[in-house]
Amino acid sequence: MPKIDYALMYVTDDSIRDDNTFFAILEAALKGGVTSVQLREKTCDTATFYKRAVHAKELCVVYNIPLIINDCIDIALAVNADGVHIGQTDMPFNVARRLLGKSSIIGLSVSTLEQAIKDNAQAADYIGISPIFSTDTKTTDLAKPLGISGLRSIRKVYNKPMVCIGGINKNNTAEIISNGADGIAVVSAISKAVESLTATKELKQIVCKTGTH
């Protein structure tokens, strides 16, 4: 399995349809110090997703950063990504593991304490806890924000890496890390920043200063 530091994951912004802008932000995030990238495409066709995945993989190889594909195992296999991130209603975890093999990273979305306790979460390499806070990035199928108390409750029952996502920015990152998260995953905190490179560096500094990274 590829070695992965969960400190700072950039989840790509699929609202950005211009490829030049999309990849300029991705490279700024890589230069700024993200420790993993999750390529997320919910609105495009498979051909477009594949094209972006190929280029994203090339960039991640240059910076020696793991690439995780959101949901689509076929895309992950096609570009030799380092793993996938799946949701509670996506392909069953055991099937994903069988298709990808033991060497791939598999992350699982968790929105409740009960989901974190289930076997699938316990078998995953990491869980993505969402949403921690309210967010405008994802507007459908969004669970109630867990908040810091929810994060603490899940930390008590889960001993593998936990990455938090949802409404995270430089003002609340330290609180998240200090309450048990192994890392944060962000979209707009990087993609919508005036300077994506600077924003990434600031987030990375906070995570490293607060945690054990």
C-alpha cells in the first residue's frame, strides 16, 4: 500500500470546468504542501473524468503525492491511482477491495457514529468524516453537521486515520486537529482562495503546528 500522510487532502473542485484553471489550482495545492489529492467529478462524463484523472496522476507523480479517485473504481484502475474514496451508497466496500486489491488505499465516508462502528469503516484504510461544519460545496445528500462533539465521539471508537471535511478553513483547522482528527480535506478553502498556493501553505502550517505531522 502506498505510504500516505493524511494531514492535508485537497479534494478537487468539480465546479471548475476550465481545465487550465482546474490544473493551475491543483498544481498550486501540490506546491503548497498538500499530502494527498482526491479527484472528485460528479457532473462530467466518463471520458472527461478519465482525461482529468490522467493529467492529475501525472502531476501527483511529479510531486510524489498519492492520488485518490472519488467513487469511480474504473477510473482509478485505468490511471493506476493510489486508491479510491467511496460513500455509504457507492459500491460495497468488500467488492471495491476485491477489485482494487490489498495494495490500494480505500477511504470511506462516514456521517454518523453508527457508520464509524460498522465493519466497513473498520476495514477501511481511513474514514472521511463529513460534514464537520455546514458547507456550500456539497448541497445534496448532506447529513447534519457533526461538529466537534461528533468528531470526539467517533475518535473514541475508531483507531485508524480520520480525515474531516465540510466547512473547514484556516480559522477552525486547529480545533479539528486538536480534537482527534488526523487530517483535514478541503475544497473551497484552496480552490476559491485568492491565492491557492498561499492558502495551502497556511493550512499545512496550522495542521503541522497543531498535530504530530
